Amino acid sequence: MMSPGAELGAIRLSKPVIADLRGGVFILEKTRFMRGSMLRPITVFAALLASTLACQGAALAQAPAVAPAPANAQQDPDEVLAENAQTRLTRADYDADIQRLPAEMRDEFASDRKRLATYLTNLLVVKTLAADARKAGLENDPVLQRRIALEVDRALADMQLRRLEEAAGREFDAKAGQYTAKAKELYLVDKNKYRVPEQINASQILFDFQHHTPEEALALAQETRKKLIAGADFNATAKELSDDPTAKTNGGQIGWFTRDRMDPSFSQGAFDMKNVGDISEPIKSRFGYHLIRFEGRKAAELRPFEAVQPKIMADLRKSYVETQRDARTAAIRLDPALKVNEPAIDALVHPFDPELFGAPRRGSVGPIRGDRDKKGAIAPQ
């Protein structure tokens, strides 16, 4: 039977190297999202392959390992991570390609060996296909050469933007003391932004309208309340009777919440309660009838400046960096010395015939003339 990596050639994989790539990293608890960018990564082809060839990650995971390197060995950029008959994938290849990810995501990405193996396999596929293309002479195609040049431009532009952002960040940090007064001013003029609203702690038993008619749910809630008033344990009863699936594990405990977090009817009933341990009458919401046990209350409070100062300073830093970056790109778009070849741009525009796509005709779209305005160097009229 053919092994998972057979179609890629005789792959040799340095498993200790991949383990080293994952060394010293941690898994973040919160989900991170890649920031948007006007610049496409240089390895767009690799991203497309990743979605269709993910199953080939087993090729690296199961390929024969080479002898492990000493644990304290210095990382060699030319060290081979994987190879086949056509190409080699080195540590330098990986280090360069991983730069496409924001710096704060790289450790998290490399914390999963299966994900890392899939990533490296896809990168090896790209390099192998590229080697095949060179062998076929495709790199001499003029259109492809222009595409490659544009991808290089995009990568360089992305690096330059990162360089500008890093420089702006250092500028802000050097003047951080000056911005402390600004942070204090922002705090004082908008204190409500830093006010923590009133919160309560509660538990509930739900009789929902999916399993019961409204009349049945109300009757069950009333009957259950009588048992609770008579001394039945609320959490045990919630585990037994509540239609909230989480009650099986949390005993109906909701925890602390603000008024706007819940269904309006539920919040109104809960926030009207006064004494810890009180059990509400059945409260109807759009989900069903609830029995609520009041567990506690926290009054609204204003967070002190010292508690919110780091967040305000982080926001100011982000705004400063974005302003510096946007100033540079705006200078390019609004350059008064920019020359625009209007006839050539008009020649790129093709009228659209909606009938070709089965859409009702509303009139053809005429040429769009380019002109400079405050939004950019070339904008439609």
C-alpha cells in the first residue's frame, strides 16, 4: 500500500527539527484573528493549496525521521526539514514564509504539531511544483515574470509598512510620558466609558417552550417553586429538571451578569430581587418560564484611572501608529506630482452586458473615467 507521502516522492523528515520549531511556545486561551491588509501575501499559492491538500499533512507526520540534532545545537537556517527528489525545504524557507503571519500569532500557530506538519507539507508541495515549473521553462514566461515582480513588490511593501509601524511604535514609547496626561484627560472627559454597570449573581431553572406548551411550562414552574420553598435543594433540582442543557453540569448557576446581557423580562425579574436566597415567581421570557434564585449584587462603580490607564495608553499607541502609517499611504495616493494616463485607464474598462449572466438589462455601464480626489490617486467619476 502506498504511504501517505509516496506521491510527493521520497520524503525525508527531520522530526526533531519540527519539534524544535514548536519548542518554548504556548497556546493562547483567546482566539486571535489576522488583521486585514490591502497587501496579499507573497505565497498566495501556498494558501490555496493548504485548503485542498490539508490531508497530505500526514506525509510529514509519518515520513521517516533522520537522526536527531543535539538539543542545544544552534539553529541552522540551511538545515533541511524535508526533501524529495525535486527539492528541499529548509529552516530558512519556513522562517521566511511564517513572516506572513502577524508576530503575535506565530507561537500559537507552531504550538500544534499536526497543523505544523500540514503547513510544511503544503510548502513542500509549492516548492516541488515550482521546481517542476522551472524545469519546464515556465519561469521565462513574460506574464509570469511580471506576476512574480508584483508579488515581490507586495512583499516589500508589506515589510515597509511593518517597518513604519514598528518605528512609529518606538516613537510613541519614547514619548509615553507625554501621553499619560492625554490618557488622564480622556478618562476625565468620558468617565461613563470606564464605569462598570450594576451586576447580579443568580441561578435559574428553565422550563422551555420547546419541550412544553406555555401552560405546561408554567404549571411545572409553579409546582417546582413550591418544592424549593419547602426546602428542596435548588442546584440539585436544576440538574434534574431544568431544560437548560448547561444545568446538568453547573446546577443552574449563571454567575455575574449585567442587565443588558439577558432577555429583558429575565433581567427585569432578576434585578428586582433584593435578598440573597430568594426564589422568584415564574418569569416568562421568549425562551420559557424561569425560576431565579438571587445570589448577590454588585453596585455600579467607576474604575479608577490606574486600573484603566494601560488600556487607554494601548489605544493611544495604536492610534498613533495607524496615523503615521496612513499618512504615508495618503501621501502616495494624493501626490500632486502623480501623472495619470486617463485614455489608457479608460481602455481597460469593458461595458457589462447583464444578459450574459441572466440578469435583467438595466442599461450598459459606460467607461469609468479616472480622476484624483481626496480618496485616492485614481477614483471613478
